[in-house]
Amino acid sequence: MTENQSGEDEKHSQYDYSFDYIQGKLEGKKDSYGMLMKEIVRAGICTECGTCAAVCPVLEWDHLIGEPKLIGKCTGCGICYNQCPRTITDPIQLIGDFKTGYVGNTNIPEVIGGQDGGSITSLLCYMFDEHLIDAAVVTMKDPKNPWHPIAQIISSKEDAIKSSGSIYCHSQTVEALMDAIRQDYRSIAFVGTPCNIDAVYKMMSSPSGMLKYFMRAHVLTIGLFCMDSFSPEAIYSFFKKEGLDLSKIKKMDINKGKFHVYYDPKAEPIKSFTIKSLHKFKSSSCNFCTDLTAENADISVGSVGSGPNKNTIFARTGIGTEIIEDAAKKGYLTIEPYDTINLNAVLFLAKLKKVSQYNIQKRKVFIVKDSKEEEPRIETKPESDQTPVSPALGTRKVLRVSKAINEVEKVLNISLTNAIGHVLENLKIRIVSVEDLFEKRPWITTIKELFPYETIEIGYPLEVQEGEIIYENVLVEASTDEYGKIYSKSFKLAPPEKK
């Protein structure tokens, strides 16, 4: 054997050792070439770096189509998936950095049996009793509007107990925080979802942050695990259609992929819905969120990975760790060590949210199958009945409408954009030409579902005489079964200016 051959064999064996070692660490995982193709290549976010083909002996880079292809049998070892720069596999990337974790549940009698483990309420009670905080910012149910969220400043243990429970809708807690600071509260606990925690974190750490140089107030942030928030106008209207009385609902929670509604917190849920069936009612901003566990909080609390009536708790800062452990020492809650957390459950759900950054368009645009069994999503026909008029949805802008004339096809193209942030169902668009006080050639277009910020274009044939368009006023109206008339505007059509 020559010296050159010996060197090549040594290099080859070193590579094999590294490959076998990594393959052994990944053995048994479901990450595979199929996942790589589905999540990265087919999603259109492959960088074409060729790393997957470089590390796997049964993959090669296809330069013609710009993606990897199998040249042998895939073992499902996951090496290609885990080396890809676009995949998110590191636990710190998935749930953020933290000092330690616990499984916790409340020891306060008034809180036991409430929302999950009641750990956040217990921590607030401890901090009030120990005079560590002057106030806390929380979300409570609006007494004037059942189950609609309202951000509140509380200043006592009793208020903390009253505020317990979850509302799965956005809340303007940062506004309440700024009010608390204006009222000269010096030490404030702030409870919020990851997006609200991110706002406070930015205000405290960014060079242009409002609170970076305001040193008279200390804010301790407690973040809630959050997968999705729902639009109250949409989901509560749906609940009413399902026969639920909001005033009788005492509790809502989410577990095992279902949204449960209770009239009696100690009894079985009165009704349960799969999360998938409620996707159309979620807030559009959740399409872009990738933070499940409130990574920028001092303390993060959720119900994933902890079991029934308990919470998973991550202490991310030194002060967060001390507060959790001292509260447990003084009997406000019971904590179990980090290894009792089902971390795989947390990582799995966190990954589902992280990869949403690669699938924003997939999550935002709902694909309608072309099936003979399904009703058409959009149906256009001459008007045969009038849509009843009812008050619009407050002062909120529900629909954005723009127009453009197609001179070639003699058609007025109307673009409709859902501006309200949740699905509009059975949307009827009425377009009619107006001459003096008379209407003519009315048309109704029915759109089965218009998703958040989705735009659909419909055409209205214009009147033509001797090949020329007759430019008239056109009235565009929109209504839904749920909200009644939501849009009405008259457009004056005019021929394009000649250059």
C-alpha cells in the first residue's frame, strides 16, 4: 500500500466515523428526505446550497431542476434534514434559551380547579404578598361584553385571583402597562402572549425603546405559551350559531388539539371543536408568529408538556428563577424538576409554529379543491333577490375595494380585499349601473369564503353601443348574512385620458 493510498483510507474512515456517529444519534427519528422535500424544497425556501446531497451518500444534486434527488435507498436517518441550513432542529432555536424548567401547579385553594395549573395566578399572589410588585397588568373578561378581553391594572392578591383564566383573543396589554407607568407604579408584573412580551422586550432593549432609559419602573414579564389567538367577532359569532350562550360559559381551554367550552368548570365540556375547524376564525397576525413559548419573557408558562392541571414553566432570567423557587418554598405552588417536563411535546408544537415562517402563503391562502362534489366558491348570476340591509360592523373597515376598466374586454374589474382579519362567509357583492335615479343591469356575485387579507377580482360587463363603452356611474355594495351591509360606494366611470 502506498503512502497516498494510506492517507486516502484514513480520510475515508474519519468521514465514515463522523457519518456513523451522527446517523446513530439521529436513528429512530422520523426526520427524513421526505420531510426535507416537503418542508424545504417544495415550500420554495431551499437555498440550493447542496448541503443535503453533500452529506448523504444516497443523494446527489440535480443541477437541471435545482434540487436533490435520490440515487439509492433512503434509510430515513435524517442527516440531510438536520444539516440543512433552513430547517429548525436545535431546541434553543425552537423554544429559546432558559436557565431551568419546572412542572408546577397552584397550592392556593381559590385557584385550584381553574385554568390548567394556575401557576401564573400563584406567582402574582406571591409577589403581591411579598411586596415585590406594586401592580400587575393582566387580561380579564370585559364585564359589559362576555368573553371579550380587556387589559387591566391590578394591585392586590384578590384581584389576581379574580383575573385567573384564559381568553384566546388579542388584548392591548401594552397600553395598560404604559398607563401603570404614568400612574407612577414602580414595580410591575406584565402578563401577556409572546407578541405582547416581544413589544415590551423591544421597548426595554431597543436603542429607540420607550422604556430603555426609563429606569424608575421595573417590569417583570410573564409570558403565556400561545399557538393561535382568535378574532372575537368571528369565533363568538360561530359559537352563537352553534347554540352556545356566551353569558353561560365559565371556562374555555385547549388541549389535545381541541378547543373545549364549559358551562361548569368541574363538569365535562358542553361542546368541543377541533382546532383545525377553527382556523378560519384565528387572527391573521398568527400566520406570521413563530414564538410558541414567549422566548423574551423572564418567566414563560404554558400547559404543553406538563400533564392535566399542571403547567410547564421556564425560568429564563435570574430574577425569574428566584421568584419561582421562593414562591414554591413559601407554599404558593408546587414545582417538580425539569426532567418531569415532556420536552418532546413542547419541541414538537414549537416546531409547528417555527416552520410557519416558511409557509406564510400556504397558511394564508386556502386552496379550494376542484371537485364535482363541492359547491363552487364563487358564483355570479343576474340579481334575483335583494340583500336585506342591516347596520355595518361598527366603524371597522371590513372590505377594501378598487376598480379598473378593461378597455379590450369591455369589463369593469372590481378587486375586493378582506380587511377585517377573519373570514367573511357568504359575501354577496352587488354591482349595478346607475343612470339618473334608475338602476339597470344588476349583478350579484356570491363568494363563499373570503379569507383574511385575501384579494379576489370579479368582472362586471359594461354596456357597449356600436363597439364603444358607455361610461356610467356604478354602484358597488357588499353584504353578509352575519353583518348585513358592510360596503356601499358609487364609482363614476370615465374614459381614459388621451395622451
